[in-house]
Amino acid sequence: MAQYRSHKRKIPKERRVGGWRSALNNPGTSKEGRAHARRQLILHGHVIDAFTSTTMNTRVRRWLGLRARHRN
């Protein structure tokens, strides 16, 4: 009888950290989502990324309430 593996796989740590960092820069991410990403980065030892990975352009657009620019 064939034994099947689960479809779930463990995502490498670097990919998870990259996803959390990108969530901080994504203007479509909710405040709760950004807070969760920041907490996860801090818990996994990426404190500098948690507070400095957001670009100034993103911070200004978020402060002004502007959404992401449309690209064709």
C-alpha cells in the first residue's frame, strides 16, 4: 500500500521573514496585519527589519491615506 505525504510543508525561515517584511511595505495590508508581521519579526530576532524595512515613500503615502500606485 502506498504511503502518502501531507501536502503541508515547512516553509523556510528566510521565506517567512521575507513575507513579513513585505507585509510592512504593502499598502494594502491592514494595520492588524502590519502589527502581526512586526511582532513576528521581533520574535524571530529581526528587530532592525521590524522598524526600518518600511521605506519613507511608503510611510508618507500611508500617512496621507494614498493607496498603491497603479502600474500597467
